[in-house]
Amino acid sequence: MTSCIRILTTSGIDSNPSLLLVSPNGSKTLINCGEGCQRAFLESSSLGPHVNVGSLRVSSVNRVCLTHTGHEAFGGLPGMILTTADVAESIAKNFLDSQNDGNNGKKQQRSNSLKRHGSLVSDEGNEGMPDLEIVGPVGTKEFLHSLRHFMRRDRFNVHVHEGNFDSSLLTSISSEKHPPKKKTKKNKSNPSSNDDIEFTIKAIPIDCSAEDSTDTLNKFPKKQAVSYIFTTPPIPGKFLIEKANALKIPRGPLYAQLKSGNSVTFTDPETNEERIVTPEEVLAEGSRGIGVVVLYCPNIKVLNGLQQSEVLKSLYCDESTDIEVDAVVHLTPKHLFESAEYQTWCQKFRPTTMEHIVLHVAKTLEDRVLDGANSPFLSAMRGAVGRSLVNNKLFPMPKLKFDEEEINSNSEHLKIVRGCPMMEYVLLPRSRRGVNELTTKPLYTKDDFASLKSEVFECGATELGEKIVSAENSNITHGLNSEDMIGCKGELIFTGTGSAVPCKHRNVTGMYLRMQNGNGLLLDVGEGTVGQLLQSWGSTLTNTNASLIEEYRNRIKGIKAVWISHPHADHHLGLLRLLSDRNSLVDKEDKLVLMAPPNMLAFLSEYQSVVPEIRGSYIAVDSRDMKDGLQPDIARKLLNDLQITQCISIPVAHCPHSFAVVLDGTSFGRVAYSGDCRPSKRFAAAGQGADLLIHEATFEDGMEEEAVLKRHSTVGEAIDIAVAMKAKALILTHFSQRYPKIPSINLDGRDENTLRELTITIAFDFMKLCRDSMHISSKLAPALKLLYPNDAEANGDTGMKGDKETNSGNAARDLMAAPGLFAEKGIL
């Protein structure tokens, strides 16, 4: 029987604190699900075999507890729900299919593997779908309801509890409403296991509404900061099988009764006499229940509320309780945690036994920079370092911090543990209680960096990259006059180049297009875009912390417009942080132009009633109204802010309200961006003569049937559109997680003369392009491929066995057999 706390992420410029609580019965509770949380789950497999704490899957989470309403707490929740629902749908389908196999053994095995809350079928009667329980502050339900505008998983049940919640009360009410379900078969090989011990939850909501929240005219919502107490019942002692055998107790149900604390009566097989055995005769000494407290305290007002909480007061130095609080996790700003008042309050919690795990909360950009935490996304950072060693101009070297800061405590009476990504704090077994030292090794060390550098040099990637640059040096401006490049601030940064489901190596879609006047435009804003952008900016800035913060502020304020290609979550969830961060920095008159599908605008309209910080942050422009260009007032604003002379939307075949865009007047000239779509002749015509085409290439060549089925494009189809558009340069992006590192490009069978004038570049996260580096970027693929000699990574990261649907090939052939399937709708 094991139980632990796993730290997933901490505060940084690209992450927020989140942690996982694993119950003795194996159920998992996630506390906060900010942007990048799914990627943090995937990183658990990057710790190495020496750690031996097991990998994590987001689909294994049973419950999510939110501490507040805001992107820091739930920015990654919609994506997590989609992933969990899709995995559960796949598992349920396999199970239902197995019912037709006639193999009862396999059926029972699969059935047991599906049980999460005791049954494959939920109480609501939706077959095959396990539930996800979400606990949070007032406003959680309204937030989840607003998601209907762009995501639906009707067969997946999400149960929501707001405010003052006690799961022990819910359990008793549920047991009255529903008859007991048949229990799963116990593990005969381990009769001492306690499979039914799970944490109960007590939420402690503290009002943290703004002072003017009572203003009914502005309708500011009620805000809560929620802390949690997680407890188990007393832990029974280990079942001593040797003593049970000596007492001749029959194996089976009597063991379970004794483990539950009940005496049993049975007939001795040798004497034929009735015997009574008490639990004390076969159980080792038990222990008090486990207690874990998670305190979310963003400010002094919430601290005052927590100090008055009767629930927390019951934990002050009371040795008579059945619960032993092992750890208190502090989600608190650094300055507040170190204050005398906070430290004095902490000492009231059993100072001799418990440990205080500190995860500083960063509420401002200044906090994020000054905390100085490294990115928790180790695989992405390692990839960025490797590519930088091939060409530092296209792939700037990320800034990594090798020396960890020690926690500063004003009290000698507190046992303080600095939380770090992937750290494990063991709760059970008691013999191992405390921090697992194997998980506290810094993610980034000088030795690891030196080893990675050596690997890159040894594989020949650095040497080949230098040779390619030297050979192409005379063409590096590719026809541009050197005068054109003087003082040019134009650049294109890729913040995410993967498709749909996040993976370790590629974030979901996002691009930052900076104009010559220094202002910028975002082309799609997938989850984590702002964090990735700050990482990219930071890699090229050598400022001190103070000037770095100012530069970050200016660049965020300089984002004057956003284009959202379609309403799929992987292309827009990063908006929540962007709008919040930017609105905190700019004047009310400096609104961002948001060009997006209508359902996205409807979602944001409802979202701002939950998170009012984004109110008045943007000017909404419906993509449907841009087919012939922008309204005059919006066109003038884009011209003044971004020097864009024309911006038109083109309907494309993907999902409802999917659009490509063509922009004129950018720092790269005419830029065409496909979004997600099937190849479109209409788009090719609208973007004729584009200086730069950015086109999705979700699937590799040979997967045309699946591309049709899922309404995406292959690498070859994207190249064909570039040729039809007569584009000067093509950048391929939005790659399937089937090849998360580098896809293959096959130019066989295409006209060499036509392709000679077209540069083709494979996009990577953190890639930074300028006009004078476009040509060289297209030549570096051979060197980059040396970094990934075994790029055959399976799509096991999300819990899905590949992203290929059952019978997808037949379904795709049927679609392709229908002439004019998409063309009849006028979108090809």
C-alpha cells in the first residue's frame, strides 16, 4: 500500500504550481490544472529508470481540485478533459467490443481495468464512461458550462462541486440513493493490501472578492480562494498471514472481516470446535490516518480568513485526533510566506511532525521572473538546446539556471521543503515517509548540459550545420538588399508546432509575427503560448532582471492583434493567459484586435463573467466578416499598429468556422497561414505570390486517407498548395504526435524547376526566423535529423494506442470516393 504527493510544476514564466495526490487505493487527485499540465504528466517518464517512481497518465486522474478561478488554476483543464474523455471513449469502445468476443475471461479482465469509481457504467447510466469529479470555487460550473461553445464530450460525465464541499457527506448521501455496487475482486496474493482507503476532501473557501465586488452595476463576480484538507481513516496494521495460518483461519471472506477490524467466528478443522479470533491477533499495530493540507493563500486578506477557519484550528497541535497531518503544501507568494505573521501562523500546526512543502505562487510577471525557476518541460528544453548547438541564430540557446535557491524561513521551528518539478513526498509506507531524495535532483545540471553538448557534437550535427551555413553564406539574404535589413525588427517565432494532443517535444500551435515597428501579431494561441514566447524572448535578451521585466512588458503590450483560425482547443486556450496578462499592463484604450470564429467570441463573452480581469481587453472581429477584408475602423487600427495593409479570411475544410488568412504588409511581405484544413484551391488563389506560406502538415505522405478522414493535410499536399500559390517560402507545422521530433519530406515526382524557387522549412518550437535567415533554415534539415536518429516514438504519451481510428482507412476511402465532397460547399 503506497500513497504520495507528486509535485508536477512550480511557478515560472511558463508554468504554475500543480500537484498530484495519490491515495492508498491508487485513486489520483490533481490540485490545479494550469497551462502545460498535460505536458508535465508526460515528463514523468523523463526522470530516468534510477528514480523508479513510475510514469503518470493524465487519463488516470479521478478528481481535480481548483484553488481559484483563473488561467493559473484551470488554463489546462479543457485540454485535460478532452484527453481524458477521448482515452475513456477508446477504452470503453474496446470493452464493449470485447463483450462480443465470447471470451468471459478477457471480458472480466477488461472490466476490472476500467473501474475507476467502482463501476464502468456511471450512476447516470452513460455506458462505458468513467466520471471526472471537479471541486472548486464559485464560478467553476459557469466556466465549464462556457466550454460548450468549442468542445463537447456528451458521454463523459463531469461532476462539479463548488464552494464549501465535504466529500464524506457526499459519500453518505450517495450510498443512500444508490444500492451498493459489486466490489472488484481482491488481490489474493496480497491480503494485507487496503484497496478501499481513499482520501476524503474538505474544501475551505475564503472570500477574496475585490472591494467593489458589491457593485451590482458592474456585476463583479464573487471570488473565492479555496484551500483543502485531505484525510484518510486510520490505517489498519498489516495483515500477518503467518499468524492467520497458525490460527487455521480459512482463507477468503474472513480475512477481509479481520482486516476491517471485525472479529470472526469459524470451526477449527482439526478440533471441530468453534473459535473466535479478534483483529488484534492477526494485525500489526495500525497508525493514525494520513492528513495533507493544501493552503492557497494569495494575499493577506485570505490569510486572515484562513486564520479564522475552525476547520484549520482543529489541526493545531491536537494529539488526540485520529488524523496525523504529514504535510502542509503552501501555494503562497514568496513575500507573504516569509512574513512574520505567516510564519507565526504556520507554527500552530504540529511543528514537530509535519513538513511544509512550499510552492510559491507568482501573481505578476515580476514574480515569475524574480522567482527564476527553470521550465519544468525538460524534453522541450533539451530539444531546444540540441538545435541551438546546430544553429544558434535560428534556434537561440535557452537560458537555464543550474543553481537552485534555498527556501528562506524566518523560523527555526518549521521543517521546510522546497517543492520542485517531479518531486515525490511519500506518505505510505510510513517507513519511507518524507521526500524521495531520488526525485529532488535538479532537472538541469551542468553535467547534463555537458553530456548533451557532447552527444550533439559526436553525432555530427554541429559540424554539418556549420558546413551548411558556410556553403550557403553567400545566399543568406536570398535576394534582399543589405539596406533592407538594417534596423529591421521583423521576426517569426514558433511557440508550438504540434497537433491536437500535447507532447513532450512539441507544444500545441502558436506563432508570433513581429513587425518592423516592433509590434506583433499572434497566429493561433494554443495552450502555453505566452510561456513559450517568454522563454523564446528570454533566450536572446541579456538584460538584468529589472530591464528584462520591462522588455517583457513592452513586448506583451506590443501584441496588437490575434488571429484564431478555428475553434479547436489546441489553437486558442492560450488566450486566457494572454488577455489576462496583457490587460494588466495596458491602458483601457489599448485594446487587442481579436479575429476569431463566432463560437470563440461567445465563449470569451461568458468567460469574462467568471474572470473579469479580461473585460475590455479586446475588440471582437468575427472571422466570417473578413472574407472581403476588414471593416474600415479595424483596418485603420491594424495599419497604424502593425503596418498591415490587408487581411482577409478564407473558409477552409476542417471543422465549422475554420478559416485560413492572408496578410499583406507584414515584415515578411505577404504571409498566408492555412490553420488546420484540407488542401484548398481557394486558399491558394487568395494567397497568390505569397512571400511566406505557413501550412499545416499533420500527416506524412502515404497517409492521405487518414488526412481526408480527419480533415488535415499531408506534407506533400502542403507542398502542392505552395506550388499552386507560387509561394516563395513554405514553412511546415502542426505535426502529428506520431512523429513529434522531425517529419520526413519526400520531393520525388515533383518538378525540380518549380521546387528550385521554393524554400521548405520544418518548424520547431522556439524557432526564430528573420527575412535574412529564411533560406538557410530550409537547408538545415540534414543536420537536424542527426539529432533524432531513432525518431520512431510511439504515441503512448496520452494513454491512447496511436491516433489512428478503427477502420479509418475504409472510412477515408468512402469519403474520397464521393466526388466534390468538400468542393460542393465552396471551401476548396
